[in-house]
Amino acid sequence: MGIRDGNRLPLTGPAPGPHELTVEADMAYSRTGEGMHRFTDPADGETYLYTQLFLDDARRVFAAFDQPDLKAHFDLTVTAPPHWTVLANGTTTHHGDGRWTAATTPLISPYLVAVAAGPWHTVRTDHRGLPFGIHCRRSLAPHLDADATELLSTTTALFDRYHEKFDEPYPFDSYDQAFVPEFNAGAMENPGLVTFRDSYVFRSAVTDAERCSRAVTIAHEMAHMWFGDLVTLTWWDDIWLNESFAEYMGYQTVAEATRWTHVWTDFAAGRKDWGYDADQRPTTHPLSRIHICSLKHKTVCWPQVRRTEYPMS
């Protein structure tokens, strides 16, 4: 193995054939929403951790051949304080003494691996035989509880409509939505564990337009479960299609499956001009042919990552 060069670890002289690579690493927490973000709530002193690995930040958390068309099965083990709950791409099991394991993922890209750990406040339900959950930090519990019925009913209605649209069933074993602090984006489509900025947990009276916008975000991220997570772009220069399709499906499905049947008006007023603006710039270009790979048919090899530790300081 070569000497670490910046954020890269060259592999020198491997012979042909299968190999197993073991990497042990101590990694730093983030306060910028990249990699493994760590937040301490000033309201009660509780600490929360969550990953944000899009676009190329998987390397901040674990060693990986980090590109979207190289997929792998991931097995995660997390040791956390005893009163914490650990969420991941699949269902998690607590074995006592703060040790948790997550169900092995289907084949997914490295940037889609997700963990969220902390003393979450959780509201759960079951739908179509799968566990659904919404989660937030404890200090926001009363606000999440006030909106739980709307959030869960919107989520399950959208879920049902997507099953009417797509021949392929939902490909993961659970559907959790975590509203996380200091998130540096609107939301992220991690398979089975979608993360949202926690301003979507409304703390006061809001307009119906804001509730509609939240529903569109939920629908957008859910569309990615199929287009983006199950079927994935080969490289990042095709991210425009990944996001554009999810945006289109989000508005369409909210109009079809929820009370916000007027949502295309919101699209015309708030989104369409983005496209007009971009198309007038010198950087505009024709659409290109898209090459995509599917979880169902793509098999890849992957190094075995034994352990990655994060100091609690």
C-alpha cells in the first residue's frame, strides 16, 4: 500500500485476482455538514451525529472507492452512549451496552451510506408491512408531535402512489425520515434514512404554502429511492437528470396523492424560471445520453473496512 497523499491512499502493485483491503482509521467530526456532523443542542446539552456523504464526502468517514457506479453491500456496527438511538439505511438492532448493528444494505453507492445517532425523539408507524419513522432532536419533540399525523399520512400516501407508478417495489427494508440540526442542504435521499434540515419541523404557525413545499421535498426524496438509489448515475456529470427527475416526480406525485392539488401553480411560479435563467447562460448545453446502472444487475467488489472510530472530544 502506498503512502497517504492528501485524501487519497494509493494502492501500489496489487497482483491480478481478488483482494481484501483492511483499513483502520480515526476520523474527525465535522461542524460543516460534510462527512460525520456532530451537534450539541444548546437547549438541553444533548449531542447528535449524522452523516452527509453527497457528493464526494464518503472519504471523510471511511475508506472507499468513491464513485457512484461502484456499489457495495455495507455492514455497519455502531457503539454509542446507552441512551442513544442509532438509525441507518436499514433496520437497526440494539444488542445492549450501546452496541448497534444495521441490516446489511442492498448494493448502494458510497455516497448513500447513512447513519444518524443520538437521543432522538421518534414517532413510528407501520405501512405495507414496513416500519416508517420520523425523528428529531428531543428539544423539538412537541413540534414534531404536533405535525406527526400530517407528516406520516403525507409520506404513506406518496409511498402508495409511487408503487402505482413504478413496477419495481420499494427496494429497502424501512423508511425513516430524520430532521437533523445544522444540515447544509434541504434534504438528502439516503436509502431508507432520508435526512432533512430540521427547520421543516415547524415551531410556529406557517402558511399552507410552506406545508406544501415540505410535502414536495418529501416526495422529491422518495422519488430518489427508485431513481438515484435503486438506479444510479454512472458519474456526477449526470446529476442534473437525477435531480430534475426527482423534482418533476415530486410535484406530480404531490398533486396526485395529497390535498395540494394546486402544486403545479407553485412550480410555475417558483421553479420554472430557474430553467429559463440557466438556458440563457453561455454554459447551457444540449442534453446528453445517460448511462445508468441498477442495483439489481450491477455487481462490484469492495474493500472490507474493519473499523472507523470517532473520538468523543
